[in-house]
Amino acid sequence: MTSVASLPGPALQASKAALNAALATNQVKEKEKESNGKAEEGDSLEPGEIQEVDMQAQAEQIRTVFNDPMNFNVKHPLYSPWTLWFDSPMTKGRNLPQTPMSSFPQTPIPQTPGGIATMGTATGWMEDIKRVISFDSVEEFWGMYNNIVPPSHLPQKANYYLFKEGIIPAWEDEANKNGGKWSIQLPREKNRSRVDEMWLYTMLAAIGETFDPLLVNTESSESPPESLITGVIVSTRPQFYRLSIWTRTAPSLTPGEDDELRERIEGIGRHFKTNVLGYSDSQKLAGPLATEVEFLSHKDSEKKGKQAKKITV
């Protein structure tokens, strides 16, 4: 299993954020268990007597994935559960899906109110997309990652979609319909050696909730704001790769309106460009088959030409 400690820069930062959130959650649960345990044992203690706990013995029994990659007994929960989806020309119109997973069973796509059954135009497309696996811990993420084909080895016109559990990777989903996406398009041949790590860092930043500056900089954990991120996508095309980050809302781009939201959205784009993809803030990326890191609302994505309003960083 891949060791997080050996990861470079952006990946390490994002993974640490995921682990910190997980450990904080574990600490709360452990305190609750400790309180409940003391309450249950209270009748056997004399007045004023303090229950002794052998902390060293307890610590020695804990094995994380970093102590023992194969026989760990503690998992680090993520802030949100996630689902990996996949489609490619091989999956279209086939009853027996061929996904790039070798070790994980597939789960059926949910047919719930507000889901695929009521998506209208998305229904036909969603019949070809395959729900691969859901996970809610750091360990399960690495297990998933180490058992999928990397983007550089996927066939042309294939896509990975990593979305929060319960959100379908389609514009029509309730969580996506008013949102948009940050994306970058990169020439395929020049970036074949980099696209795998770019996708890994993008996923780590997503599950570690480091994209949204309001979540990263908030001081209170009692009522954290809702994350703007709904999912991330990597797409392989004959001449380029595309990486995308989907958000649940999009600013109007009218001067004087939605200034706070626009600042928050722009913060996501800058983090994507500099900390995840590794480019400098002022670096120009557009060129043949390449785009800048740019944001477009889903509604504007249906427009063509100059009517579509973009934000670039």
C-alpha cells in the first residue's frame, strides 16, 4: 500500500488534512466511549476513587495502516463518504460492466426520488456509467486507489468521477444544477507522465476538504459551513486530458453581486492551480489543446462563444 509519508508536497498536505479531520472525529468518539465506560463502572468504585486506565497497553493494541498496511485495526474516517464512478466506450450499452477495478465489487446505481429516475435527459447517459465503489475512510481510499487503472492507461473517451455519496455526477442532480466547474485541459502526449499524480492530488484535496478556503480557514468546528465541492473528474480524450472540480453553486459574475461567493470560488481555483497541480500563480497555461484553469457555470456551459462567462486564475 502506498505510504502517505512518502508523498511529495501537495499530496502530503491534502492527505494530512484528511487525516487530521479523521483523527479529530476519532478523539470525540473515544471521549464519548470513555465517559460511557466510566458511567457503567461507577457502581464498582468507592467514593472518591479514580478509575485507572493503562494507556500504554491500549496504545500498543492500536495498529493503523501506517503501522501495518495489511493488518491494521483502526481506520481514519473522512469528513464525507465518497463514491467512484467510471465510464468508457467499453461500458456503453453493455449489461455486464467492464470497469478498471480488480478487487472491489460493484454496487448498483440508486434509483431514488430526485435521482436518475427523474433526471430526464441524463437518464440515457447514466445507463452507461458504472458505480464502482463507495468509501468513507483514508484506508479504503488507498485500497481503492491501488486497485484501479491510472488515467494514463485508460482508453480514449474514458472518465473517472469521484463524487460525494448521494450525488450523481450529472448536471441534473439537485446538488449540481445551480453550480459549475473549475477545469483545465492539457495536451495528452506532453502530460501522460504527470496526469496520474495530478489526479491523485486532486482526489486527495477533495476528500481532505482542502479546496474550499472557507472550510480550511474556519475557526469554529461547531457549525462548519457546507462545502462547495460536490465531486472531481478526470477525462481522457484522443488529444488531451481534462481535470475538473464541480461546485454546488456558481456566482452570477455581475459586478457587485455575489462578491463573497466569487471570492470563495476563485479561492478554489487558485488552490487547484498552485497547490494541487503545482503551477505558479502567474503562470500562463493556454496553448494548443491547452486551457487556463477556468471556471464555468453549468448553465453557461450550454452556451457557445462569447455568451459563456468564464473566470480564470
